[in-house]
Amino acid sequence: MKKMFYLLSVLIIASMVLTACGAPATEAPAAEAPVAEAPAEATVAPTEAPAAEAPATEKVKIRWFVGLGTGTDPAQIEVEQALVDKFNAEHDNIELVLEVVPFDSAKDTLATQIASGQGPDVIGPVGWGGSNAFYGQWLDLSPYLSGFDASTIDPALVEMYSDEEQGQLGLPFLVFPASLWYIPALFEEAGLNNPPTEWGGKYTMADGTEVPWDYATLAEVAKMLTIDANGNNALSADFDKNTIVQYGFHPTWSGHPAYLGAYQGTPAFFTGTAGNYASAIPDSWKAAWQWYYDGIWGDQPFIPNAAVAGSPEFGSGNAFNGGKVAMTMTNLWYTCCLADFAAAGKEFQFAAIPVGGDGMPHGRVDADTFRLWKGTQHPAEAFEVLSYLIGPIGTEYLVVSGTTGTNAAYGGFPALPEYQQPFLDAKSAQYPFVTTWDVILGGLAYPDVPSAEGYQPNWNEAWARMQTFGDLMGNTAGLDLATEIATLQNDLTVIYNK
């Protein structure tokens, strides 16, 4: 991966020498449906660096497949087709063809096309989960990067798509950085200072002492913000953990074990080769899970268990929105889902995610982009289309304003910095009390590499098994967590080698 990122950095610098925001999301990303494994990699050979081609006498047809993620609603299709029409009017060498397949059948359709050698050239928008279903089928973009100016994009976002063995498998388009969200009024009521907005910064305790903003500090602060029916916090000797009316922390919609682990470090979590894979759960993930479990079931709890978080009193699963949880960690798309919170007159702000055990910040970035099938017969032209879709024109049509000046096909935060301010302006209008949007921009520098949703062999089953473990933590007191983690690791090894 380092070699690939070094190559891309050189290309970006070269580009800089030669050359001298988006609509608000309207809904949280939906969980992707389980799918069958992608066809065997032997069906197509990897594409080599582009060879010189004879002058074309006809337009090269490039197929753009939509359906693995967002993009299939009629209003979205209208904008997508308008962009296709614009592209075709501007290009004499390529005919771009839009191919939209309903989400429920898109993965099976694409798998069939690839297995028959008739796969589309460009696929997307697609997130990590949809991409994992076709792991090994994506084109290495490295030979074509000299034609793409990535000089303004945060290099960390580019590195997200770098695979040490397979190359540069994508480029950033829509990104949703994570941060810590908090309710200032609850901090004020407790006599506490707000958490830091600087990534890697210090936290100032009530007595003025500066301490590292790490998970030990987060737990201590969260305990002071966890209040029982008599007004005692979790650090008080009189605290009654059976009558809690306010909690200090909850990872709202970010409680999958892979997400919890990624917030404290993102090393690879499996080793080996096909038929001989082994689960290798990182120590940082084990520490994160222990921290989370103790926060729920320890003597001084500060995280609601699954039953409490799912209760109407605490937001029916959307715990932070319920207004009785002082802090959460989640991604930018969560701005979609605070209607009850805002209606109640409550305010939130953003802060930096605490540093992990290595003393470094570890964020998370959910992301959607376009991929190229490695079996494409026209890789150079396919990359030209991809560059157009994720470039200024594609971003303007698909994310910023669409064709009418008011509607866009997709809701999301653009990776291109010049289009980020319109997104933030729209969000500022929605939440005028927020003054800490810069924290979001800071979070772009700390994506999870590899992604928490990154590839695992037999990904769907492995992901589901990890979720079962997460449910166990959220619902069951008295676990020997080390034993449960060992069982999870053994189960994942079996799943990887099926």
C-alpha cells in the first residue's frame, strides 16, 4: 500500500507543478442486502497498462451500471441521464450508456454479467459493502492516474482505495467523515468543559487540568454526564445504576464491532491466502470492545444497553436524537436524522474523536464512489468517464445542484474541496446553532485504512457474525469477554475458509 500511495503522491506533485458543495443527505445509508459471492476471479484477466490503440473510427461504447447503491429512484435517474447526455454531447470518442438495475436485483445481475464476460465498464455509486461483494473484480487505476488531478483532495482519502496487492481501486467521490457529537447544555449543567475541537488535542478538566483526550478521559467525562433519578452521576457513591435517566455516551448507529474497533485503530483483521485464511482480530479492537462492554455493564455504567437504547424514552434506537445521551460518535450522514432533537430546541456541536491506545486519532469515513470493472475492453475510455463523474461537472450535476439548480441526484459530502462549502452552507441553514463544522473537515484526514467495512473473505457472513457478537455485548451482562472474542475469532476463521 505504501508503494502505491508513494506513486500516487508523485503523480499528484507532478500535476501540481504542471498546472502551477453538496446537497444535504436526506436519509441514513441503508444496510446492504446479503448477496452471493462474486464469480471467481479466473473469469477475467487483470488489465495491464494501456497499450497504444489504432485511431477509432466509431465511438467506443462505455456502460455505466447503477444499482449497487443509491441512484435508482426516478428523480435520480433523470439527473443521471441528463449528465450522460451532456457527456455524449461533449465527447466525440465515447458514447456513454446509462444502465439502471433495481437495487434488489443489481448484485445478481452484475454477477451474471461478469461471469459471462459481459460486465459493464463503470459501476456506481457504490459503497464498501457493495464493492466487497465483487472483491477482485475492480480495475487497478494506477496506469491512468497521470490524467487525473487529485492535488486538491486530501491524500488520506485517496489512500482509502489503495490495496497493497491489487493497486489503486478507486478515487474519492462522496465522503462522510465521523466525529464526536455532543450536547453543550448537558456539559454546562454538569459543570464540565466541552470536548476539544482539535484532533489530537487535550481536554481541560473542570479544575483546569489538561489531560489527553483519549478513551479513559472519554469514559470519565461520560460517567460524570450519566445521571440517576436522584441527580447523582456515575462517579458518586450514591449512584443508582438501575434508575439512570441520562447517559454520557452511546455509539448511535455506529455500534457494529468493526466500527467500534476502527475508532481505536484500523490494522488488517485477517491473514493468509485463499483456503488458508485466519482471523487476526487486532489488540486495539479487543481493547475497544472491552471499553464498550465495561461502559454498559460495569459498576459505573455510562452507555445504555441495547434494551434501554431501543426504548421510546431513549429514542427508540436513535439514542442521541432522544436528547438523553450527552455524546455519540457517528458519521456526517447522521445530520439526516435529528428531527426530534431539533424540534425539542436542543443543540449539538462537533468535537474530535479521542486518540487510540497508540496516541493517534482514528476516525472513520463512510464513502461512495465509482469503480471500473477489470474486464473492461476499453480501460482508458472507462477511466475518462470515471474522471468526469467524480470531477467538477459530475459533482455539480450529481451532488451540488443537479439539472434544475435546486435538486441533485445524491446527498453527500463531496471529496472535491471546492464543492464542500455549499454542502456546509446547506447544513448550516438546517442547523444554524452549529459553529464547529471545521471539525468535520479535520476528520477527513483520519479515514479508517483499511476501512472498517473493508473486505473479509465471505464478507456478508463474516460481517453478520461480528454483528451477532455486537448484539451479545449489548444485551448480555456477565460475559467472559475474552472467551467470547476467542470464539468469534475461531468462527471467523471457519467462515473465511468456506
